[in-house]
Amino acid sequence: MIDFRSDTVTKPTAPMLDAMFHAQVGDDVFGEDTSINALEEKVANMFGMEAAIFCPSGTMTNQIAIKCHTQPGDEIICDRLSHIYQYEGGGIGFNSGCSVHLIDGNYGRINAGQVEAAINNKNDVHKAYSKLVSLENTANRGGGSCYNFEDILEIKKVCDANDLFFHLDGARLFNALVAKNETPKQYGEVFDSISICISKGLGAPVGSLLLGSKNFISKARRIRKVFGGGMRQAGYLAAACIYALDNHVQRLKEDHEHAFQIANILKKKDFVGEIFTVETNIIIFEVKGRMTAAEMEARLQKNNIGVIAISKTQVRMVTHLDVSASMINETIQVLNDL
């Protein structure tokens, strides 16, 4: 199957498997896994932040960050399409006892004015304490949309002026860095905490990291243990992440180009309505007229092409390193025949 359902479906390449096979490992809970230690140091240095912690998933890194930054009864400000709200199983309430102030942003992106308007008066006993602002870059449900860095800086000013922590769900941050020609250190200078995922476009089988200050990551280690995320000889996974960071970042440009090619074909189809602006590796488009989103998913499935109908009217396709140029050409041919 040509699998566009998600960039989480990637399999390790042969060189990545070789790196995993030769990994030096130990007990990470004791701090003795040299591959994990090397990965955490590498990523912290990459972003210019003090420390990092390796976790099984981006959901865990996000939820740990929220738990570290808040107390029960606090409120988190984020876009209504944010992964932390939509796709983490109600973890904000379950794990941290926090409420959420949802902003109706622009394709998953919020701005400084919206954040400022969402901050509660801390002297009003009826209101929760506004404590954390969380951004998602790229925004999954925004069609892989990217923030302009100047807009992030403006939100940072609002956070500083109102004593709010600033977190980034950077599950696909490297896609944004490549698309916008930005650097990790730009982000490390702005955010109090950053979650990055290596098991999406970068192609590792498992793994995300949370970055922050030494004190923050020390607290995060305790919370990771409470969440059941303490791992032992997980250096085999860390070795895959190191390989991905060294070899798979710049090739994200190929995924972006493949997404552009598919979007250009979809624009010509009479059953396709709005197509979210394609900036990275995600294509979200409206299906209308002679078929529904579910019917389109089923018809593509019959041609061994996997997509996801994310609503009654929308389909999502995600390009990644396991989708080759020849697969894109085959997909375009099938789309042309629909």
C-alpha cells in the first residue's frame, strides 16, 4: 500500500537498523544508557537549551510539560485544533487537572492579540489562573501550517508580560524549520519547553524528547516515572533517533515537494473544494459533490492508496520518507482517473 495515512507509519531504513543494532545501552532509569544520554545531550545542544529527556511518545512529552508547568485548577491557552486538546485522550484534565481556554485561530495558529484576550484576571476568584500558552508547529489539523517566527516572538512578549509559561508542541517542528529556513536555536531561545517527535517525518520507529532548563527536566524525570515512562535499555531506540537527526532532516524537502505535487492535481478535480495551503507534508482538502470523504477514502483504498477521512467532508494525506517519487506518480495517475 502507498500509505498517506500519517508520517507515523514509516519503517526504519537499513542504515538506521544497523545503527540500532550497534547501539551502546544501559539502564536509563539509572542514567546509564549511553545512547540515550548522547541523544539528550545532542538535542539540548541543537536547541541551545540546558537539558532534554527521552520519552516514548509526543503525547507523553506534551503531557509531562503541562504537568510541570501547572497546578490543578490552572488554565491552558491553545488553539481549538491543538493536538494537546484534540488527540491526547483528555490528558490535560486527567493528568494535570487543568481547564483549557480554546482559541479559534488561523489553520491551527493563534496570535498575540488572541492570547492576550484569553488571559483571565488573576484577581477574579471566579476564574482559573491562566498559566500556560501552548503552540503547535507545524499545526496538524491546520494542514501542516507553519507559524511566522515574528508572530511567535509577539506571543512570547505577551507571555512574559503576564507571567505565563510558553510551551511548543513541535511534533513536526523540523518540517517547519526546513520549510521556513529557521534554526532550532531560534526556538530554544523563546520557549520554556519544547516537545519534538523523531518518529514522524524523521522516520525513527519510536521516540520524542522534551527540552527545557535543568530544573524543569529534573522535574520532568520524576513525572515521566509516575506516568510509567521510565525505560531501561532503550538506547536501541535512541540510536535510531540520532541517525534520523543526522541523516533525515534536510530530506524533508522531498516530502514537501511531493505534497505540493498532489495538491496541484487535487486543485483540478471537480469533487475537491477547499484545499488548505500546503506548506509542509500534510494535505487537507474538502471533498464535495459526487463523492463523500469516506467514499473517496474507500475508492483510493481499492487502488492500494491509504488516506484518512478526518471528517465527513475532509480527507488528509501525509507524505513521508516511505513514499517514493514513483509512488507519487502512481498516486497522481489514480487521482487523475477518479
